[in-house]
Amino acid sequence: MSDFQGMEDLLQDFLLEANDLLSSVDNKLVELERNASDRGLLNDIFRGFHTIKGGAGFLNATELVTLCHLTENLFDLLRNGELEMTHEIMDVIMDATSGVRQMFHTLEGNQQPRAASAELLAALRRAIAGELGATVPVAAAAPAAVVVSGQQDPDWGNLLAAVTDAPAPAASAQADANTGHSSAVAATTPEQVIKQAVGRRAGDKPGGQSPPVGRRDGEKGRDNSIRVDTARLDQVLNLSGEIGLTKNRLNSLRSDILAGRNDSETMSALDQAVSQLDLLVSDLQSAVMKTRMQPIGRLFQKYPRIARDLARNLGKDVELVLIGEETEIDKTMIEDLSDPIIHLVRNAVDHGIESPAERLASGKPEHSTVRLEARQEGDHIVLLVADDGRGIDPERLRAKAVEKGVITSEEANAMDDRQSYNLIFQPGFSTNDVASDVSGRGVGMDVVKTNIHKLNGTIDIRTVQGSGTTFIISLPLTLAILPVLLIELGEQPFAVPLSMVREILPINIEQVQEVGGAAVMVVRGEVLPLLSLSNLLGWPQARIPDYGVLMQAVETSFILAVDGFAGREDAVIKSLEDFRPKGVAGVTTLSNGQIALILDMKELLGDAAKNGNMLRSDFMGPDAAVA
């Protein structure tokens, strides 16, 4: 049952604004920790809590109002100079923002949040009174409740565990329940215990709740809302109106032609109307795509706090610098990028940055920097996660990979440095000897690469030992429309991403050479492998291909041999949900009505590498004797 019956729209608007506001507050707190006397930051943070408190008041979220009010009072004293910022006070404030975020999670489930932990509220009141010392436990876990007749309620969480055979909740889970954070077993009332127990026994999720606000049913944690500049919507509306007028003109011309009027003036007017419609549809398509574009700064906002907390736990002095926050990216990609970037930032702080003692011993300052940068390059978005740490030792990576059985000694000896760096993306691979709470289990970096590839992107590593490491992510501007080059195998068209195409070459069989038995061509002094499209697809090769497409992948260039070309198009990608053949990224309908497969060149090249390079005789096929 929703606690916000009839107020769902108001709740959704509040959460949309408040989450952004709280992320901004977190970033300003990280900055305030380095500039404690900055009155401007103090005022901004004060206003942030004040705004969140006001919105919570409209929703009657009393416990959220209480927490924000106490934090607001503390900042009022700080900005007026009545209190001085200390590490202890900053820790309390950070815990307060965490408590506010937990309450947001509860609100997203259409439920009123429970009170913040008694320890947090007490710490805030002690800070306001100027009594907070370094020994005050701020984030201590609440002790588990026990049954004392007439004095305290039973521990419903442990009762639920007994009823459902689930593990007993940890003390931290109970503390989360006290702060309003939803937990799988942290039921705190008899009704919740019964509801969850029935749901567990039936094999279903606990029922009776509306889908979370701002999310699609079945897409847990995914926000389907989007902010659009009204100027962009006005442009879409204007273009729609122009298209309507052009459609009316075409209908009029169609009537004239059907009535037998086919003079040059009518045909010229028809050509003009069709050209006008083509231009308007192209502009409308571009305008609609722009409504999906969002500043990547909204994604970046949460990372300074994550980096700060992790560095504090590891005893390191790390600053996360954000660059290019105004860079726009497709909204559908933002949430899919969240986890990969978290992994990369955590990896930089944990693995990349040395301890303060190591940095001083190597002549570096204790203070270190991790840079998170976004920029647009052509039709791609480039993201960088760079640190000024120890860099990556390829010899150590190869030795660890052999030790863990990821590769053989022979494979390690054949690897160059760049191939060695990519070992960190192997599932189960880690350079840590002992797993920690942060890393060392060999999961994370393989997930990063998998998720980036799902977005049709690439990830590359640049590193200098002793100076630092940079992870470079390249992504298409949008996943909905892909500029493609249409190539032909026989009479069948295929589409390849235009971003990979460098140039088109004629193939003269006399120019095809053999290096180590593999077919190659020399282009302006560069020896490039020659791969046949029919060979990659496993189709029989009927004749020697006439053309080659010089293509650039992340780590290699090659020539793709094809029979012909059908031009260039902006493909509207349709995914293959139920059945996706290997090497196929999706399908598209061409302007002539034909269906064309969009090839996943990365997957096809991976298979080609496993199967070995194509021999010259394979390339030449049945006509080999002719040459």
C-alpha cells in the first residue's frame, strides 16, 4: 500500500530534484573538506539541505524533515562562524547525507522513511551544542533488539529469519532499517514479517506495493524520466508543423498527378516538395535525438564522494577532479555507465594510487589526483579515468596470469606490453594476493569491459610505470541511430559501423602477398591483414572479392574484402532480443525496403583471431590457379 496515494507525481518531481541536489551537496562537501573556510560552499550546502527539507515537508516526510533540519542548523552555526569545521563534524555531516539518501530509497518505494539512527541524531545534536569530540562514535551500528517483557518490542528481523529459513540479519542491517533503508530481511513489524514470510514461501516477491516512483515496472533501479530543455521541444514542434505543411503539399501534387497533370512545372514542384520533406525529416530526427541527450555531469556527481570515502578508508589523500561535465550523452547510456565508472574510480584509488609512504619515498607529493574526464570527438564520446599513481607493470601482470592459470608460460612470452595490460579484463584475474572489502576477487574489470561492449564501445589502457594509468572509453553518441557503410556479399547487403571505416580500396590479386602464410596487402608502406567477409561469416566464397574496406579497430587495422557497396545510411538499429547470431549486432531496414544485418566487427575479429589468419589460398578461393 502506498503512503503517497494521490501524491505520486509530486513525489516523483521531489525525488528527481532532490537526488540531483543531494549529489551536488556531496560534491561540495568533498570540496569543503579541503577548503573549510569557504563561506560560499557553506552557504550552498545550507541552502541544499533547506530546499530538501522544504520538499519533504510538502510530502509529510517527518523523519526526513527532522534529519535535514538538524543538519541545516549545524551548517547555520558553521557559516556564521559560531562553530569551526573539524574532521569529527565533517564525518557526522557525511553520515547525515548518507542517511538522507537512504530515506530517498525508501521514498522511491512509495513508503514514508523511518527515523534516522539514534546515534546519528545524537551526534548531530552534540555537534550543534559544540560538544562533539574525536571519540564520539558516529556511525556505530545499533545493537540488536532483544525481547524484554513489557519494555521492548521483539526482534522482528530475527523472527522473520526463523520463519523463512533466511540468514539472521546483521546488526548493520538492523541499523539500516532504523534509518529507513529497505533491506531484504529487515522487517520490523508483525505485518511485515507475515507479508515477507508468505512471499518467501510462495516463491514470490512481497506484494501489495506499487512500482517504485520514476522507474519502469520490472526495471529495478532504472529511472525512465528525462529532463528536456523547452527550446528543444519547441524545435521539435516547429519541425512537426513544417512537415505537416509539406505533407499537405505532397497530397495536393498527388491529386494533380492522378488527374493527369504531369507537366514539367508539376514534376519540379514534386521534386522540390520531396527534397524539402527529406531535409525536414532529417532535422526532426536530429532534434528528437537531442532530447535524449543529457549532461554527463549528472552521472559524475556521485563519484567525488565515493572516491573520498574509499581514500579515507585506505588512508590515502586522493582528490577526484571532474572535467567536461557539460558533455552530453544519450540518456539510455548514462545508467549503464554508472557501474563501470564506479569500478574504474575505485580501481584507481585502490590499485593505482600508492600509499602516502610509497609516494613520499618515490619523490611524489602525498596528495594524489584521479581525473574523470568526458569530451566529444566526432560522432563519439570519450571518457577518461586517469590517475597519477604507480602505473601498471606488464611483467608482474604476466607472472600473475601464469600463476593463476589464466594463460600459459608460452602465451605470456609471446605477449607484448599492450596485450599484457588487457589481462586485467580477464574474468577471475586480480593482482591482489588477498581479497579485501574493496577488491581482489577478480570481479569488476571484466564487468567493465563487458558493459562497455554492450554499449558498442571500446576501452583501452595507457600506462607509464611510476607516472600513472589512464583508461580510455570510447562510446557512440547514441545507440538508436548508427551511421553505417553498406557492403555486399553477392547480392546480400550487410552494414558495418562507418566510424571504423578509413577508406575503400580496389583489390588487385597481384597485390595480395603472403606473410607467414597469411594474406596481406601493403598500403602506403603499412602491412595489413586481408580478411574476407565470406570467411568471417563462414559462407562459401564464390569468387575473388573486388574491393577492400580499410577498417580501424581499437588495437589493429585490417582490410575487409567484399564484393561491392550499396552506399551509406543512418541505420535505425533494431535489436535481436530472442535470437542473435554470432557476429550480428542488430538489424535495420534500408531505404529500398531490404533488411540488412548490422555486423559486430569486434566479435567477428575475435573469432578470426581464434581461428588463425586467413591463408592467401583461402582468400583466392577456387580461382587460385588463375593467379
